[in-house]
Amino acid sequence: QVQLVESGGDLVRAGGSLRLSCATSDASGRVFDVATMGWYRQAPQKERELVATIDSTGRRKNYADSVKGRMMITRDNAKNMVYLEMNSLKPEDTAVYYCNLRSPWGEVWGQGTQVTVSS
């Protein structure tokens, strides 16, 4: 069973930057190499929403309109890692950020990491 562990969440002032990381426990790399990876977030009293996704090759990326130009998703297939670079952070970016893996064998979620942006 593949597991995802997020890290990098923190309290930051508006305008600041953070880098989130997602480590995948897939020693063989068999699942990760064919998986579409994504970052989602859930703010208090709101539904979970898409932030960004990246395909298995790393060439196709998709972003929510609210984060375009401010956030960038990348992956390192050699390390089974996914990252989310977040810049020009706004208070409305405050949420728990979740890493997601989708492969032919199913879907996996991480436990989440808290990002808090103060005004």
C-alpha cells in the first residue's frame, strides 16, 4: 500500500512563500512512475478543492485559476517526490493541503499539512 506524507506547511505572512513536499512510500517506483499527482486544499467550512495536478511525465500541469501564476507543481520521479512552490501567498490560501496520487491501482491521500497565511 502506497502512502503519502506531506510536509512544509507553516504560518507565513501575506506575500510570503512556502514549499510543500509530498513523499511517496513506493520503493519500487512502479506506482509513482505512472501516477498523476496532485495537491488539493480544504479551508475551514469549505469543501476540498483542486490546487494543481501533474501527469506522470511531469509535462502536463493543471492549476486552479486562483493559484495560477503564484504556485507551481513539480515532481522528481527519481525520488518519488512531489512539490508545490507557493509564492505571493494570500490569507485566502489558508487551508490544509493534501497530496493525492491517482494510478491504475487506485487513489491515495496524504494526511495533510497546515498552511496559514496571516494578513
